[in-house]
Amino acid sequence: MAIDPASPVPKYAQLRDLLLDWIVESGLSVDDPVPSERELGTTYGLSRMTVRQTIDLLVAEGKLYRVPGKGTFVARPKIEMALALASFTEDMRTRGFVPGARDLTRRVVPAGGSTARMMDIAPGSPVHHIERLRTADGEPMAVERSNIPLSIAPHLDVFSLSERSLYAILEEEFGIILDSGEQTIEAGICEPADAKLLGLPPGSPVLSMQRRSFANGRCVELARSTYRADRYQLHSRLDPRLPGGT
């Protein structure tokens, strides 16, 4: 494997692909070190600046991570964000992770105009506002903020969310079975408070998710969450192209 100087593909991009192939072929695991920038430059005949550009790219993509004074290491694979109506707890357990939650705040508040419109309730209606830090194997993954009408789950605040999923409590304690939902996911910049909770540098890229969950046609949850972009990726299947379509 070598860099092709005649290729139209930039050298840093060629090195990216070569380095990813080398990690797989060498059988490196999470937290294993990769060669230093100097070693990579010598091996592939590249300048330190080009090698650093490649490493910066792989760190930004979540493929590698740096530890100051120690080197660069293989990062954990990204988790595919569920594009289905499933709780974080269920999703993590399915993937073999131990889910966790830390309450940040739980209180009953009057629904603001935007929240009320999204949930089709009267402005000022009382809602449970729940903010939690979600973890997988102890690693911070997301900050979730959920709003649930007080009228459908009057005593929700007495149930612990540390060991049971919110959706399981709604179903088992209040008979609310979620049967549909919709969510929007977009790129965002992490706010300072969330960055501290997630262990990210301020201004880091994140995935901002907004989800409405329904039961019998009624919106029973409005969730706005911040997910680490370095630990999540989106994946979906594409339907076959219709004949005659562009």
C-alpha cells in the first residue's frame, strides 16, 4: 500500500483510507495505539502537515482519538441511532451495552407556547419536564429532555428512571402504549452546559433530535435530545427506485 502522487485524490484522503485498512488488517482493537505522525510520514513519504490533516480528519470522524502526551488511539465504533420508536434503554440493551441514566431535573411546569403546539395541548397545561444524562457502559451518550402531559401520568414523578425505561413505566404503570412517532434529526453545536455533561469540548458537533411519540393518535411525549456526534451515526435502508423516477 502506497500513496499515488499522480492520483486526483488528495494525499491526506489517500492516507485516511490506507490507515483505516491497516487498522482492520492489523486486527487493532479499541484503545490500541496507531503509529505516530512522524512514523506515518516516514512510511508513506508525506509531510508532517499532511499526516496531521489526516489524523485530524479521523479524529473528527470519531475513528481515532488523541490523548495529549501519549498518542493517538483507535476509537470505539459509532452507534447507529435507532430510526424506530424504541427507548434508549431498549436500544442499548439490544446492542449489548449497559444503559444508564442520571436525573438532571424532574419537575412539573406549565407548557410553553412551542411545547403546547407540538403536543396539541392548551398553553400553560402542566407537563412533566424530565432531563436526564444517558450513558452506555458508563460513557455519556446523550442529554434527553422529555415533556409528558401531567394529565396522562399524574404520579410519574414517584417512579425511578434509573433502572427502568420511561416507556416501560408509561406502559406498565399507566397503560400508555406508544404506537407511532416522528422524529427530526439535524446537525448542531453543543451548548456549554451539555458539553460539560457529555465530556465534549465546547462547540463540538452534535446530533440534535426532536421526537414526538403518540398513543392512539394523541401526543404523549415531546423529547428534545442532544447526542454525541462522535459516538453516533445515522443508518437507513433505501426503498427501490420507482420505474421512470429520476
